[in-house]
Amino acid sequence: TKGSQIPFCFQRMIVDIRDIREGQRNITIQGQVLDDPVQRDIETVRGPATVTNFRIDDGTGEARVSLWREHAEEAMDLTAGAEIRLEYVNVREPFDGLIQVSSGSFTKIHVLKE
């Protein structure tokens, strides 16, 4: 029956990387990690922070991923070739020709295949 279905607003729709646009918030993407994550410490306007970067490809396009703070630590367990889903990420302006997605407070990293 219709009442037993999960409300549409609670479903996490996976967005194709080719369709993501700067300014989108809290989207979900899924794909293959293209390179081993690289972590670095940087100074931000909010003070020192740790960020981990890697590229992801879902077959429709490629994006640069920046995961911050506690998500940066979690991402260091990823390796090139892993299949992952990133929930609640935000889309930033392109960098080096690639659209960027960045973690937020509610970001979740799911490893689908190592």
C-alpha cells in the first residue's frame, strides 16, 4: 500500500556526476575511487584543518573529492579501485577542470567494494 512506502523526501537518490552543479547541497554520489587518497593539514579561516583528496568516477563523469576533519581520517582507509557511496556532500566550484564535492557535518562514507 502507498502508506507503507518510504516517503520520497527520505530516499537518498544517487546523482550522476555529469549532472552535479556547483551549489548543490546534501547530494549522494557513488563510484570508483581513482587514486589513493592524499591527506594534508591546511590553515582555514576557522583554523587548522585536515583534508583528504581523491578522484571518483561513476561512469558518467569524474569529480574531485575533499573530505574534511573526521571524514578526512576515515577516507585514509580507502584505496584506488574501491567502490564507494558518499551521502550528504556539497558541490563546490571546479578545480583543475574537475567539479569538486566536499564533506559537510552530516556526510557519510559507505564502502561498497574494497
